[in-house]
Amino acid sequence: MKDSNQETIDFGYKQVAKSEKQHMVANVFHSVAQKYDVMNDLMSFGIHRLWKRYTIDCSGVRSGMRVLDIAGGTGDLTAQFSRRVGPTGEVVLADINSAMLEVGRDKLRNRGIVGNVRYVQANAEELPFADDSFDIITIAFGLRNVTDKQRALESMFRVLKPGGRLLVLEFSKPIQPLLNQAYDFYSFKVLPKMGQIVAGDADSYQYLAESIRMHPDQETLKGMMEQAGYDMVTYDNLTGGIVALHRGFKF
């Protein structure tokens, strides 16, 4: 039998040992954590805020619900969910990366967001929560960095309550050829230089651009969610398909 530790997987455009990817991704986000919010605004020209607002609006979140924000990073979604679930609800901000989790915790506490938010360092592939725990699960711009995406989708399905919904907000495949060409130029010529100037790290942003291209396209991800058990899986293309929001339910 082949040693699973010797299996390879993509890390951007490189092939690395499957057992090493998690550590390599962690190094990327340790490097960019302090400048993550600034770079998000610069990279997307602020449009990431509209993508996230749309995700919140599509979530059906209500007072008293329990929400899991996986790969929650610096807490943009968690902050909005915290306000909407109120004092009788709870939001768990989960991230595998301790540096990102620390930045998110400090940012939200500085904004006075306390009481109904809990912080958990967790691997999306092995979520440390009981079955049927959450009304809503979101993962925004994090699934592409997970080593085993199918396993992660199944782990999320396990901890989602019957009747609950998963929302996956992720970079995807532009649907217009000219937009795709412009997006490629921006991603590989502009983005790494921006990363070098602002965050002092061109390589991490080169990886982020490559990881977007290696992520499953809209229809492939839809199929993966259905395979994991989700029903009524749909997606909306945002900004011409540069980003897509996938939704699926557990019945």
C-alpha cells in the first residue's frame, strides 16, 4: 500500500507532499496576518466588503442562531454575524492559523464585540464540534487553502444542524474571456509586487494567486458539495465570476 504521507498535492502551481501542505499554508498566513486587512482592501479595491455583505444577506441569520465562521481570519463575517444573532446567539470564529486568529480576536475586541463570540483554533477537515451544532456555517476565501477539500465539506456537513445552510465564498473562474485575461495579468503581474511593497512578501501573494487558479470551478465545487451530502446546492457569480458564493442545505 502506498504511504499516504508520500502522496502529493498542489501548493499553488507546485506539487508538494500532502503531509507538508498544511504547514506551508500556515507559513503563508503567519507572514501576511498583520497586513491581511490592508491587502484585502487594496487587492479587491474594497469590493471584498460587498461580497461579504452579500454572503451575510444570503445566510438567513436570525437572532439566537449559532454560527460557525471557518477560516474566519480577521473576523469580518464574525463581526456582522455577532450583531445579528444578538445576546442569545453565538458565533464561533475558527481558524487553523494562530496568527490570523489572534489578529481577528484583537480586532473584534477593540471594536467592543464580546460576549457572544468564541475563538477556536481548528482544522476544517476535523472540526472539534458535536454533530448538528450550527444553524449556519460559512467559509470565506479559505476552502482553496484546505488540503483535503472534500473531507472539509463533509466535516462541515456533520456539524451543521438539519435545516441549516453552508455558504462558501471563494475566488472562482471568470465567465468572460476578456475578464479572465485581465484578471490573470492583475493576479500574476500586479498582485505579487503589491504584496512586496505593502506586506514585504511577494512569494505569499504569488502563492495566493496560484491557489485561486488551482481551486475547483463553480460547477466542480457544486458537485463536491452534493457529494458531501448537501441539498439544493446553488451558486451566484459575483463580479463576473471572479468570486462565487455557493450555498447548500442539510435536510
